[in-house]
Amino acid sequence: MPSFSLDLREPVALFVDGHATPAVAGRHFVNLHPATGLPVNEVALGEDDDVDRAVRAAKRAFKGPWGSWPLARRLLALEAVARGIEANAEAFIAAEVSDTGRPRHMAASFDVPRAVDNFRTFTRLAAHLPAESFLTDTPEGGAVSYSLRVPLGVIGLICPWNLPLALLTWKLAPALAAGNTVVVKPSEESPSSATLLGRIIQEAGIPDGVYNVVHGFGDTGASLVRHPEVAAISFTGESGTGQSIMAAAAPGLKKLSFELGGKNPALIFADADLEQAIATTARSVFLHAGQICLCNERIYVERPVFERVVEGIRAAARALKPGDPFRAETTLSPLISASHRDKVFSYFNRTRREGATVVTGGGIAELDEPWRGGFFVEPTVWTGVPAESRARTDEIFGPVCLIEPFDAEEQALAAANDSQYGLSATVWTSNAARANRLARQLDVGTVWINTWLIRDLRMPFGGTKRSGLGREGGVHSFEFFTELRSIISRF
């Protein structure tokens, strides 16, 4: 597959029915670089007519060429998409850095390889999905009963801004491998990779209309959710947005899968490998400026090692370097937008007023031009956060954590579970019995023990409480993106 050049100054188009295309109304919005705050390009603003056009194209492709392709042909085409992403790694890295401001070395080491892995993992899994079959006795004689997984049709994929390529392909690969067609609504904050991916899919020989992208804001996503020809919605984003999608989808009884917010805890016991626990916990707080749903914002530490852990995380925070994302020494991402920076900073100010101790940070990062205009805040660590503080309960989604001591396992467990969210938790201990006991009792979708962020794409992923609805990953993605059909046959 050829490699493409990417001029980030060019407008970002919609991708509908196999072609990059402007919006019907010709409207645009401005895309800013989070590391500078300066305009990068304009993005086509999709509205109701554009959503309808994309859904109809997806429906035609599902009823037409794509629906007639055998599984083996689909999977060969998706492997070609994986090779196309590899061949165009530099273009995707440039798009990810421009849209999110994250350091280039992070985009190169995670975002692009994960996108390739998504396609290859789900392609392999699709070839070996389990099925059921039974010999059924009846008074009239025997019958054969068996099940088939059949695609749903047109799927709406509503994707977040923090890891745009990785999380789009996490949904897209199994949806297409299962035989569906899609309409993607990327975040308005990170639009570029989704349109670029359309070129890869086109070069892979996938029929027009299978993959469609409509950029826009909340109204665009709402139009996609309401469209009567959309069979299901897979959404990653804030819990409040998930509630709105659920309400909008209810009249059509659409199938829904949500990966929502988190307020993730880490529990560090005195018998842990403290050097590893401190280094990994600091990474779990500050990676991508805390703008990953699995980042930890609540750190509970057994009292004998509390001061050592606080000092270790403080030192890690102070060592982070914001600035030019193309410099190897840059280790701190900006926040995604001015409004998100202001939201995070409001928690800094409120928590200080409430009497918490600011161990480090709490301000706007001071940088030289052009990075002075970027949306950087200081990595921040609190202790002594009051019980009634919203810093304990709200997902802040920034480079920030509170650290609190505990004296007993039961106390740490109660604190960790005292949240409206239940996405993930991390346990640090050398006591295997304790670790496995806590893994059963923590009310979350994922528990890491003496590690963090290891992901096997074959495993289920999702959250409890307000952190999600359903599971994706491995065969569970195919359970969502298909329907089971029972067939009973006699000859």
C-alpha cells in the first residue's frame, strides 16, 4: 500500500461513500493545536443532512457488496488496512500529535502500534468465533439446531478525543470483521486520524460506504444516535453524555455499548515493591496529562510508607517536562482545550480553598513561546483533601491525584469502592492472598495487581456503576456487534 503525505494545514473533510467530501452546508469549525493554542486547520462541520447521507451510504454498502463478501475476503481486506496504517505511520503520528498535543514518542510507541494490533487481533478472532450446534430429538425424529452470528447493519461509533486512532480502531476492527458498516463521529477536538483512515480503507479495496466519517459537535452525534437506520451505538466518553445517548436511543431500542468515566483508585500496601509501585503509580496519574480513562486519581497508601510514597510521586511530578511535542525530552502532554484546562484549573483552586495541602503543582505551566499559549497545567498532588470535596468524587481528567493514608485493608477497600464510578483499580502488595481477595471485592471492571495498563485485547473491557454498559474486547466485541440467530433444520 502506498504511503500518503499529510499537510496538516489542509481542511479536514468528511469521509462519505468512499470519498473525502465537504459538508452539505459548507460549514467548518477551527481545529486548534493543544500544545500552542494556535489554529491548525478547518474541519468540515457535519449536520443532519450529512449524517443522513453517511448512514444511507452505509446501509447501501451493507445491503450490497460488503454484505455479500465471505468472511475470508473481509479479513484479508482488514489485514490490508493494518499494513496501510503501518506504511503511513508517520502521517498518523503527525495527525495524533497535532490533534492531541501529546509527545511524538508516545504517539509512535502506542497509538499507531495499538491501531495495527486492533485490526490484527480482531481479524484473528473473527476467524475462530465459537458456535453452538446440537442434535435435537423430537417425536417426529431428529433435527439439527445451531446458531449463527449475523451482523447488525449500520453501527454508529462515537469516539473520544484522548486516544483518537487507538480507540476508533478498537471499535472499528471488530465491527467491520463482523460484517457491519459504520458511521464514525470522532470528537471535534481530534478529527484528523478518522478521515485519514478513510484513505487507507479505500486503498485496501473495501467497498464504498462501508466506512464513513461525519465530524461535528454534540448535535451531530445526537443526529447519528436518533437515525432510524442505525442499529447500534458504541460510545466512549463522559458518563453524562452516555446518559443522553441512552435517552435518545431508547425510542429505537438500539443496542448500546458504553465505556464511560472513572475515578480510579490505587492501593499501595507497605509490603509492596515500593520503588516499582511509586514509579508506576506516578505514570498512572500523569501519563497523557491524566487524560486516559484508566489513569488513577485516588491513591491510598498504608500509613508506614505514606510519606515515602508522597515524596516519590511528588518527585516524579516535578520531573515531568511540558513543551514541544517533537522533542524527545518532553514528557507532559497539554490538556486538550482551553475549556478543559479551565475546568481542571477550577478544581485546583477549589481544592486549595477547601484546605487541602498542595504537595506540588496547582498552577498553569510557565513556558516560552509558542508553547506559552498551549493548554498546559502543572502536575498536581494533594494530601489532606476534605471528605466533602468534589476532588474526591468527580472525574477531573487531568494530571492530578489525591494521596491518603490507611491503616487496615478493610479501610482501603471501603475508600476505593466509595465512588459512583467503577472502571479500574490497582493493587500493590507482595501478599498474593490479599491481592486476590481484593480483586474479588473491588467493584470495578479491571483490577491490576503489581502493574498498570497491561491490556490483552482478547480480554473483556468495561466498567461497573457509572463507568460503562456492557463489555468489549475479544469475543465480547463480537457479541456486541452481532446478533445470534438460531436455526433448526430437518431434511
